[in-house]
Amino acid sequence: MAWDFSTDAEFQHQLDWMSAFVKEEIWPLETIVHELGLDGLVEAMRPLGEQVKERGLWAAHLDPELGGQGYGQVKLGLMHEILGSSPIAPLAFGNAAPDSGNSEILALAGTVEQKERYLHPLLAGDLKSAFSMTEPDTAGSDPTLLQTSAVRDGAEWVIGGRKWFSSNGSIADFLIVMAVTDPEARPHQRASMFIVDADTPGVHILRDVPTMEHPWESYGVYGNHAEIAYQDVRIPADALLGARGAGFLIAQQRLYPGRIHHCMRWLGVARRAFDMLCERSLYRYAHGSPLAEKQTVQNWIADSAAHMQAARLMTLQAAWKMDTEGVAAARQDIALIKFFGAQVLHDVVDRALQAHGSLGYSTDLPLEAMYRFARAARIYDGPDEVHRASVARQILRGYEAPSDGVPSEHVPTRREAARERFAGLLEAVTAND
């Protein structure tokens, strides 16, 4: 089956508009984000969001009945490639994490009442949400080890446990919480999802966790990673999101397309850094010539272009396969792009920063922030090592060890088989000699 990543002329026109819009309207805003603060940024984004809505590009990942476009993963990937060039661009397009992923969960698993109370206000920008799954005391790479529990008590669920890296946790109006409801069930059927209002008694926001990307504790303009204690949090029975025990299944429905979007956004960051690298090579003069004439810099440019193109084609292939054959068929492709794309992002940004020297290391350019952002890519949505292991296991299912222990490419064994098969020909050749 042939791959087809082409888009129609009308959608390409939309992409062209997006590219110009992000560069002209949103990139300049990045420079005053901390002066604006969260409330100021929201106000600045409001008129930009209206322009996006007029173009029909708001929350494009959702179905039309929810105000989106119902775009497939290829079109969404091409959009995210453009939006990825700026950390704040998704805010103007109604698909900023974690609200975008949470809206997909609500659309997929929410009841009519849950959609009315949470999804529609979320899409309108009237509410903010958080996704609360990762825990400080269990390995994030193995979510079957979750310890936060939800116990049924009459008409209520009682949640207890500790979470961290709950994105948007400290500024959210509600949280989607993953908790163990059936500890004796099979590993991937132990947990369920719940909607918890942030002001519910027992929900304690302990802090925003400082990170390499954002060393300061509070950075609400970009989101945050809150540490939260859930202490005897009582919520009604109808706060259960989806079926009991379906937490992992729902999470995977969110994570697989999310990884495609991540990889395309990383390409947007890499392209911006690459453009800076190329520009720098033309105007910076050192040791008798521009950097563009230095073989090392030429290698950086060529290698970056090759790696970005490879990552882009791999990501679009994964998106196309998900569109045409479904999530299950695309699992291996998605795991491949997750760790390969993260490495490409890091390497391209690293080369661009190196070419700019002390200027690149300073905050006068966005490269140092890109570099810190790139390091997180190897951890978020599953560490590289987990995805590599997953790919290897899937590939190895197509092989089997030789029953006699002799490698299939063993030359002496093949030579004997060939001699036996062509014995007559060998005799004739020998006789002629």
C-alpha cells in the first residue's frame, strides 16, 4: 500500500496562513510573556484565538459536533509542526496541553452530563484542566505500579494518594485523576479515571515542581507540573470517567495520537533552530571566512537536514498508518518516532546553539530555552528506553531462533548445501579445468 501524505490545496492554504500567523503574531509575544503574566497572556491570546476560529482551525483535533474539524492525524501533524515552533502558539489554536488531551478523553469517554459540565466550558476557554497520573514514588515508565487508590464508599469514591508532574495542576479548575480501583485485577485493568474538581476538600496542591526547562517554581504562563496530595477526597459515583478498570485503555487512546503531535511539534522547534543555524553560518565571520565555509558547520547543516527529513517522513508515515489502519497497526511506528524524534530535536538544537557560541547560550536568543525543552523530550510520554524496548520486542516477534543452533547465514553450512545442490555443475566445471 502506497503512503500518501499529500494535502488538498485548500488545506495547504490554511497551513500557509498558520505559518505566517505564528511567525508574525505569536513569536513576538514570546519575548514579553513574563511581563504579561498568565492573565495578560490569556487576554493577548483572545483576539488571536478569534482569528483562528474564523479560519475554522480552533480545536481542530475534535469532531465537528464539538467545534473541531475532525482532522485525521496527517493533517493534525502538519498543523502541529507549525505550532511547535512556539511554546505559546497552541494557546491560540485551542489545542494546548494538557487541555487538548483532556478534551479528547472527555469526548471519548465522558457522559452527556460530563461533557456539558466540563468539556464544553473547556473548549470555550472558560475552564482549565489537569491530567494527574504520574507519582513520585512509582516508576513513571511502568504505570501498572500506580499506588493512588479510589475506594467505593456507598454513593461516593474516596481517593487517596500522591501525584506529581500533574500538568496545570495548580491553575486547573478540574483534574482527571488516574487511581487504582481494582488492585487484584490484571495489571492493565486495575486503574480507572475520575474527574475531580480542584476545590474538592482533600485536594492539596503542594507546589509547582521546578524543572530544568523551568527552574523557577511558578510558571503559569507556560503551564506547570504540580505535586498534589489527595487525602480522603470524596467525589460522587458519577465522577467516574468511562468504565471501571478502563483507565489504561483510555490513556492509551490519548497517548498514541499525542506522541505523533509531540514529534511534529519537535520538528517545528528543530526547524526554527535549523533556520537560525543556517542564518548564523552566513553572517558570522571567523578565522578568515564565514562559518558557512567551515567543513564542520557544513556537516552540521547537512546532518541536521537529513535527520529532520527522516524524522518528518517517519512521523507522517505513523500518522498516515493511524489514519488508514488504526492505532494498533501504528504502535511500532509511533514508538520509533518517539525516541528518534527526541534525539533529532536535541542534536539540531545543540548544533545551532554551538554555532552561536556565547550568544546562543544567553537568553538573547531562544536557543537556550529550546535546549532545556529538548532534554525533556526523552522523558515525557514514556522514556526513550521503554520505546526502544517496545520496538525491539515487536520486531523480534517476526524472527525465530534456529532449531539446531546454527545461524541461518552460517557460510560453511550454506556451502555444503550449495555443493550438494549443484554437484553436477561443479563436476562439469572441474572437468573443463
